[in-house]
Amino acid sequence: MNILFVMEHRNNAGNTHAIANYMAVGRELGHHIAFFGPPQPDMPGVNFSTDARAFDRVIYLFESKIYRVKRLQEVGLLAANPRHRRYILDADARHNPIVVVDNYDRNFLDEEERAEWTEFYSALADQIIKPTLLPSDDPRVKSLPFFGFKPDLVISPEASPPKAYDILHVGHNWWRWKEVSGEILPAIEKIRDQVGEIGFLGLWWDKMPDWADDEGLGEALRVDSEAFKRLRIRTEDAVPYQGVIRAMSTGKVNIFTQRPVLAHLQHLTGRYFEEFCADTIPLLMLDTDLAVAVYGPAARELTLPGRVAEKLVDALQRPDYYRQVVEDVRRHLTKHHLYRHRVEELVAALED
């Protein structure tokens, strides 16, 4: 099958890495998968195409905003692929009523914004793919885990870069501050003298961008740079997707966080699986039931809520024990979540 993804492909954010994995595994299985658009010099080895008629299915992947190609290209895409061959991958849970988590994160600002997304989705396609383990009773929705694990990407201790951090967080400051300020920073303050370097890699940890309030995103991007300075936490810019796993491997321990509304709706992301490709000990700011559903029973040892300080210190003091737990999780991922499975599941859903 030939599958074309229409999305805002970015080399340092979003789901670009996941689709690149689909391309590589799809090629092995006899499928051709590509991004819509001309080749990008900063994304070598990735398939691009502007020939929409060469593809059997088109998947529009939406993240934080409505992304549209140029109008003339959009007309060509719609004309080349009839409605029953077009799908929407709802990565940011827009195909839902308004959901508010802890009076903080929400999938829509208001009903007006929700109506805009609903109208746009309805104009494009009848079929929605949600990246989740939860089944749906909506006849329009296909629930697929979508993201997967690729053992070839696992970095061994022998090939790992030097450890620059005791504790590391890799990911953008996007609806993370309430959890970071409410649970992670107080835990770090409690144990700060017991650990070495701590780092946060990603966009917007050093300061809130100037445009945040004008765009209505002040809450999404809120940060306290003085708290980071006081706790001697280093901030560094985002890395390209090709370097994310290696960057995580520079930390002895990595803290995994997820946007609250996506965690609440149990939407998976590529980071769920990239964490376990790195040469590190991933500790998870996830509900235990969700962690076990994805990673298997060993994941109980890796969850952080309610015991952040205790777990961080324990993982640093007993790395051999936790490395065995990580290996147990990797075995579970290899059995249940290979990208080969994901590609086969997607193709089967698109053929249905």
C-alpha cells in the first residue's frame, strides 16, 4: 500500500520521527510511505512526494494546530484522493468534547474553537484514527496504538555517549509546568544535594516566548527560570529527532512526562517508546494502570507520581536493579509494540 502523510513535519518536534520509522519498516514490508511536500535538506533519508495520485490512502496528521497546505495543493490532494481514502490521525485529541484536566490543560479553549476543528475534520474525511489502546464506540473512529518500538534504535551501554547528567528531562515545555512545578521541582529541591547535574532539554524551558500571551498560550508555556537557576538545573535547546535517543542517553535517569489532557485520554505518543531505546533509566510520570497497559507489569517499578524524590534517588543508587527492570519492559515492547506490528495494523485498518 502507498500511504501519504500530510502534516507539519518538523525535525525537532512532533511526530516526524514516528512517521520516519513507518517509512523504514513499511519499505521492508513492501509499502511506500511518504510525507507530502518537497524534500527537506534537514531530513535526509526521509521520503517526500507531491504526487498525490501515486498514493492509495492519505492521512492528515494534526497536532497542536490546524495545518493546511497551500490552497492549490489542497485542491489537488482532495481531487486525487476520494473521501473514502482520506483519514485523520487525531494526535491531540481534537475529536472529542471539551476536556479539562485539573482546571489547567484542555483540548479546546472554548466551544467556538471546537466547532472550528469539528468543521475542518468533517470537511476532510469521515474516518478518524486515534493513537490509543482504548476502544471507541464512535463508528467514525479507529483506535490504534499507532506508535511503536524499534529495537534497532536501542543504544547499548558500550555505544552510549558519556553521561553528562544524573537526571534529565527531554521534551518541550508545552502544558508541562503544573506537573513540573507541583511535583518534580519540589522533589528535586528535597534531594538536590544528593545528585549531580540536572538538565531539561527542549524548547521554552529558559523563558516563555514573547508571543505566548498574544496567542493565548501563556498557561501552556508558563515557566519560572529563577526556580531552575536556584535548583542549578541546566536548560538546553531542542535536538533534531535523529538525535533525541542519543541525547536521552546522556542522562543516567530520564523523567518522562506527557501533556495532561493526552495522558487523561490515554493517547500514546512516540516518546512512550523512544524512552526505552535510550541507554538510561526512564522514570514515568504516568498513572500506574496506564503504564502497565503499555509496558507490562515491570513498569510498576518505574512510575513516579507520589514518590518522585524517593524514586529518583533509588534509581541513581541502584542502577543495576533498574536496568534489569528496563530490560523486562523492552522484552514486553518487543513482543507487543514493534513498529512492524504498527505498520501491519495501520494497513489492515486502511484496507478495512
